[in-house]
Amino acid sequence: MKSIVTFLILLITFSMNSQNLPYYELEEVPKEYTAGTVASRMVDGLGFRYYWATEGLTVKDLKYKPTKEARTTLETIDHILVLSVMTLSALEGKEVDFSKDETLSFEDIRKMTLENFKKSSEILKNAKDLSSFKMKIKRRNGSVEEYPFWNQLNGPIADAIWHVGQVVTFRRSAGNPLPKGVSLLTGKVRK
């Protein structure tokens, strides 16, 4: 009985949180193609995929991992959060600091990740010069490594897309496929 009540509370919480989060659907495309609008749309596509990959996950889904050596779905989702922080930090001109460890709930991770993608997209959409966005990573030994924006594309952004695909595979393997009606091509939800 206790597990049924816990599940219902989680289900209600997920439903309530989902209604106020970005990327339920994609916004209309920009009128012109620029480096900034293309990079922005790439992040939007990632945000939309992440939204639906994580929508309606259950406790069972979050604990799922395909092998002993693999990450759980929740650990994978937490890693995507780190990648979203890396991207947003570079776009805001901040160092990424890996020396802090923080434990967040699934709902908080999901919300923060989606908001990070949205903020990143807005910054990129209005950007005239992507070369000004340097990724600065502060390592545990105190050293700081710096990378150009190109590394954002093949690093955190591409890695996050990769891991969102893993979340989709994990949830399917756990018996919870993506909700019906989600069109990844159009960025819309068919009713």
C-alpha cells in the first residue's frame, strides 16, 4: 500500500512539474539562418528530446540499468544535467567547477536541465559571434582548461544528445516507451 501511495505522489508531482517546463513543444523556427539561430535550434531539439525522454519516468525506470557496469537512468540524467551546466556556463562566460557535489531530486534535475537548455538556446539565438563563447573547465587540482565553442558542439551538446538516446532506450527496456504522439521531426505533439 505504501508503494502505491508513493507512486501516486510521484505521478502527480511529475504531471504538475511537466506543465511549467520548457520544451513540451518546439517554438516556431527563426526567420533567418545565422550561426546563432542554427546552434540555438540544435539545443532546442535536444531540449525537446530530453523533455519527452524524461516525461513520465517511474521509480522503476530511474533505477533501471542494462548491466552491472552501466549507469542507471537517473545517473545518466544527472550526467546530462552536468553537460547542460557546461554549455550554459560557457555561454554566460563562467567557469565550470567540478569540485562541488550536490544531490538533487529527479524533478529538480529535470527542471534545471530543461531551464539550462532554454537559457542556452536564448543566448545562442541572439549571438552574433560564437567564437566569444569559451568553455572554461576548472579541474579538481585547480587548473583551468579553456576550449573554443567548436568543442561545445562535439562535446557537451553532442554528448547530451547521445545520452538522451540512452534514456529512451533504457525506458523502453524497462517497459515504458515514449508517450504516443510526440513528433521529433516537427517538434509538436499530436493530440
